[in-house]
Amino acid sequence: MPSRRTPLGASLTLVAALAGSLAYGSESRIEQQRELFMATYSSESGIEQQRELFIATYPEAERGSWSAVTTLDAGDRQRLESYVLWPDLRAAYLRATLSRQSPATIERFLDAHQTSRPARNLRYRYALSLARRGEHARFLELYRSYYQGREIARLDCLALDAELELGQSWRVAQRAQALWLVGHSQADECDSVFAWAKAAGHLPPKLYRERFELAIEARAFARARWLGKSLGPDYVARAEAWQEAAGRPAALIRSAGRAADDDARARIVYAFERLTFRDPLEALALWRDAGSRHPFTTAETDRIERHIALWTARDALPGAYELLESLAPTARNTEVMRWRARVALREGEFARLLADIGAMPPGEANRDEWRYWQAVALAETDSSEAARAEFRKLAAERSYYGFLAADFLGTGYAFGDELLEPDSTVLKELSRREDLIRARELYLVGLDSRGRAEWDLAVNYLSDAHKLQAAILAHRWGWHSRAIATAASAGSYDDLSLRYPLPFVDAFAAAADAASVPKHWAYGIARSESLFMRDVRSGAGAVGLMQLMPATGREVARQLAIRYEGLATLTDPVANIRLGTGYLGRMSKRFGGNRVLATAAYNAGPHRVDAWLPEQKPIETRVWIETIPFNETRAYVRRVLAAETIFRWRLTGKTERLSPLVDDILRPRLDGTVANLGGKPAGTDRTETR
């Protein structure tokens, strides 16, 4: 049996996992269940039966029906109750039926399972239910045992409300004031507490003024205006001026009188930042007047001028290098030095590029991108031996820049594929750990995010050597995201079968063929987007293995005549692969088969890529990549290009050279739109036999 000294092991012991049966049986009953559990896990077919029973009953339990469980025969019922996810099944039912359950039933489950994840989730819902039902004393007992001091505003305010209902108002005022003093909108549950505090004189104008300033600082101007109504017309006017700075920055800058106070200057600085993002040249023109009209501090001047110079550079506007170069020493930071180098590169000024890289802090100058471009600049300025020496160092690395360096030298790519060595004893030990079994089963029944959370917590306490064995175990289970992440957490990057796996190979092959895109490219996109997690959602709302926005998924599904059922479709791996690869094919067609532009469009959107393309001078695709304005998209394109190179090698044993792909020339047309390519046609001289 695994040690129970780790936090997760302690919270997921088998006794706790099995004590949640309907009978909440005696110690002897629990021990019998425990023995059955271990016997079951010695048989793969046994756990598969349990998994099937869970999958069949869990949806009904989530909907508040227990009949799918009660109608099982005695043997299946016993199998299900001894399954490691039995507490999750029971907790799902109790969550769905909280209003119908007695406190004794809920608390019996919580006592049996203590700090396990099913119990934690149920306890939170139970706390909310108690508060809503007006069971104030019981709620406060639960709150003070588990939630007090954890800064969960929703529960904190419900606790204050309960104390008011129980006549304990002397405890409320100070904590209500602390919850009040935030710049954002507070939880709805706080409204009644704030109403009481205001009526009782505990929210004086001073606290309204403090919260107003916090709202301004948080750029929550509508909230500031609402607060200003309780403070007077001057505060409302201030909030409206900030709103104008956000929505009509140029108008505010033009109309502003001499900014004699800090708040007025801060608004103008903010307005310049907003305007610069939209139109750096207009901001520059207005700055030449406003900069002398207002008594800006050195820090404010540096901030505005740096912002204008950087966005002039990012937008490839004329005069960018001169603006960056003219910044005061106090305004220069690492980002300024990066963009000086990128503008020099874009303009083909290699001597200047060398000087700019040389002026960077050592930690920055030693990054792969600057080592590579320094070597290029050395080669362009007749320092070929120094260039080759640097290229040789880079070519030893498996990376985007390492591959480009190898192309310069005409050498093979350093894939450096080294399989992790399995340790059968450790693998057996890990495979029998209750916490890892539980994480695996959550993944296999489709509760992926819960499984990831429990896996990550469990492996966090392993030694690096055991983490590598856990990565092998996850890989064997087909849990690729955890295999990749766990190996990386132990500093291991060289088992390419583990780090660049080939799941859903038939689905990728069929979808790539239908979309007329290379399969290894689709794999590179999928790995870069999600590490092959079928349920993952981005902060922007993209969903699934290839990270599609719902609207994009719906549109592509209609074009491909695929039935679209929203989230269910996007989280189905095969459907997501088909839709994502179909969209990738659309981007490829839109950008004339240029995989670099299509990859950037997949990440940032095609309209942004259109805006980033050259308007006057041709530009080499490789240089275009380096000057993409968005850091995320620039890194994403390089990551996908490296990944698809590795996937191609894994799928075919052949190397696809990167340089022909990124040496293409992007040429403007006379009408201002962009011709896709000049230079070598796609596919030329790109492969060599391993």
C-alpha cells in the first residue's frame, strides 16, 4: 500500500474512499470493501467493469436520480461501491439533491471523506445551501471550521449576514469594511451586508472615497462613477473624465487644459497609452504638443515616450528605430532593446543589429533568438568563422533556432531522442497508489480536469526519479498531457515518443487529408494548443484539443456538414480534430499555402495577420516571424514550426528542413494587399532521408 503521509494520500485513503457507501457501514464492512478494492485492481477487467458502471450511472446521479444505482443487481452494486470513484458518484447525487437531503445525510458523507475532492466540492455547495435556507447556526459552524480566513468573499459575506441574523452585529462592521474596500464589484452576497453597514454608519464617505480611488486604479470606471454619485458631482466628473480617456483618448488629450494635479496627468498618460495602441502616429503627433504643455514628471514622460516608440516599432511604422534610439536612458528597458534589435533586423541593418544585441543585458543576449540572429549578423558582416562557431553551438539543440542553425551549416537536426528507462518495480508501486489510480480513473471516465488536478498534486511530492516513472505510466495510459508535463517537471525532455506522442492517428490522418494540410502540421498545432487535452478551455473561451472558439467551430461544422452540438462537439476529440484541421486548411488556403502565415492566423486571427503583413517593402518570412507584434503569437509560431518538424520525423523518419519554409519572401502588391510568396515554391528541397 502507498504511504499515507502525503497530503493527497491522506485525503484519499481507501477507508475514506469506501466509507461513503449508502450504508456507511461498520469498520468490518469497510475492511471487506477495502480487500475487494485491492482484489479488483489486480484485474484490469475488473476495473473496466467498474468504470463502465460508473459511466452508466454518473449522468443520472448528476441529474439527481439514484435509480440507476438502486436498480443494479447485487454484484454490480458491490463492484460500484468498491470503485475508487464511488465517492464522486455519491457526491454528484448529493449535490444535485441538496434541498431534499437531511443535514445528517450530508454531514455523514463529509465526515467519512473529510478533505477528499468530492467532499470539498460538496461541502462548498452545502455551505451555500445552508445559508440560503436560513440555517445560520449550522452554516456558521461549517464556515468557521473550513472557510474563515480563506478570503472567499461570497462565503465571508454570507457569514456576516448570518451573524447579523443571530444578533451578533458587533462582529460584523470591521470585516464588512474590509470587504467593501476593493476596486472591483464585490460578490452579490455582500449587498445586504453593505446595506446594513451603510445604514448603521459603518460606511462613511471616507470609505466611499477610498473605494472610488481603488476603482480608478483598477480601471473600473463605471464602478467609480456609481460610487461617485454618493460623493458628489466632482467625483462623478472625475469618473467620466477617466471614461473619456478610455473611450475617446485623442479628444481628452486635445481638450485637456494644463494638468496641474496628479490625477489629471495620470488621465492624460492613460489616454496616451490607449491612443498609442490604436494609432501610434496620431499619439506621437499629439505628444509633441502635449509633452511641453503639461508638467509631466520624468517617469510619466518616459512611460509615454517608451509606449509610443514601442508600438511604432511593433506596427512597423516609419521612424521607429529613431524613436527607440532617442529615448532617455531612464526610459530604456529590456523590451526597448529587443525592439531596437528587431527593427534593425527588419531593416537589414546587421551592424546595428550586432550593436543592439551587444548592448542587451547578458541574460537577454544569451537567449536562443539573439544568439541565432547574432550569428546571422556576423555572417552578413563577413565574420563567417565566428558565425559558424555560434551556429554549431545552436545546432546541437532541438529547437526552432537549433534547426535553422543546422540548416545554415548543412548538418542533420539534433533530435536527440532518448527513451526513458522504465523501472518495473517503481512502475508497479506507482500503478497501485490509490491517488494515482483515482486520478487515472477520473481521466478515463471523462472527468479530465479533476483528474489532472489530482494527478498534479500527487506527483508533486514524488522524487524526480519517480516523476519520470510516473510520466512513463501516464504515457502508457494514453494520458499525454500529464506524461509531457510530469517529465518536464523532472527536467527530462528527450523521450520524443513521450513528449511528441501520436494519439488519434487515424483521426488526424483523415482530417488532414480532407483539409489538404500535412498531418505533422496538424499535430504541431494540437500539441501547441492543448498538449492533447480534450476538455481544456482557454481564458478567451477556446475549447478542446485544437482550441476552437465556439463560433468558429459552429461555422466550420456548417461548412463541413458536421452536426454541431456546442460543447459536446468541441470536447469530442475526433470531432474537434476534424473541425480544427478544417479551419487550419481554410487558413492555409487564405494565405496561399504559407504555413507560417496560416499558423499565425490560427493563433491570432486572420485579420491581425493581414494587418501585420508588409505594406511597402518585401520581407523574408523568417524576419517577419521575429517582428510579429504579439509576444504570444511570435512564440507560438516558432513552437509550432519546431513541433511539426519533430512530428514529421516521428511519422516518417524524414527531416523537413525549416529554412525553405521561412526563407520565402512576402511581397506587397501595388494595390496594398500582399502577394503571398516570392522565392522558393512550397515543398522545394525540404526533405532529406534520416
